[in-house]
Amino acid sequence: MKRLLRGAAHAAAAVALTLALTVPSKAQTVPQYRVSRTVPLGAPDRWDYVVFDPASHRVYVAHGDRVTVVDGRDGRILGQVAGFTGGTHGIAIATASGRGYTDDGRAGEAASFDLKTLKPQKRIKAGADADAVAFDRASGHIFVINGDPGTVTVIDPKTDSVVATVETGGKLEFAVAGENGKLYVN
């Protein structure tokens, strides 16, 4: 009988401990987001994509005919990558090659730029309505999303050359690299 009572007591203690571990100690709080800093970037006023590079703490902002680079820690403007009269849209960072990429939408081109000097390096033929730009770590390639023709231009950042153009159909807008060799495009 003692053995049966001891077993029942152990079982009850185990159930009580399990319940105690699964019940939250207090309600989860919702984060209170707020504007912590406003950084005036100046003209031109057409805005598009923003990319944050955690390795360098840089924020890259596509607007008008340029990409403005901001220090994400203190809000200082570090420089601009300019000269894209067809309008910049997307930005991708390929740290290993020391290059960033943007596009010149109406010109149907992508462009590489040096991450240290922010000087444009090479213009690369993409497709009409070049829009979003993504970097996939798994393949090491840059992808330029060409909206109107429904194509994706694949660039090798080691050579700044086109290695493929993939026809997907539809009017494309944006892409995210899954870092698993897959590119998700809408």
C-alpha cells in the first residue's frame, strides 16, 4: 500500500511540475515601436527599396537617381552612389566581392559599386524595367528582377557578368533570396 501511495505521489508531483513549466509566468508584452531618429536624405524625392547590411551597419536607400548610404549607428550620411538617370530601385550587397549592386530601371541595367569608395564600377545589361535586386549567399549570385518582361537576370559578382536570364512570365516586382539556393519572386 505504501508503495502504491508513493507511486501516486510521484505521478502527481510530475504532473504538477509539468503544468508549472508549461504555464507562462506572465503575459507576453508587445514591443513598443517608436521612431528613434529621422535622417534627412534630401532630393530627389522618389523613394524605393531600403537594405540594411548588418556586417557594416550601413543602410542603403534607393531614391531618385541614386543610392544614399547611411551609418545605421549614428545616422551620418556616408556617401552616395549616383548617376542612374533611369531611377534606382533595388540594392544588394555582396560583401565577399566588395561590391554592392543597384539598378537603373528605365535603362534596363544593373550596376556594381565599390563598397568602400561607393564609386560605380560597371554597368551590366539586365532587362526592361529592372526593379528589385537580391543576393543569394548559397549560389553567390546577384539577381535583378525585370518587371515588365517577367525575367530575372543572374549576375556573377566575381566577374560582373550575366550568367543567365530566366524567363518567369508575369509582371515581376520583388524578390527575396532564401539563402538555400532558392529565389522567391512576386
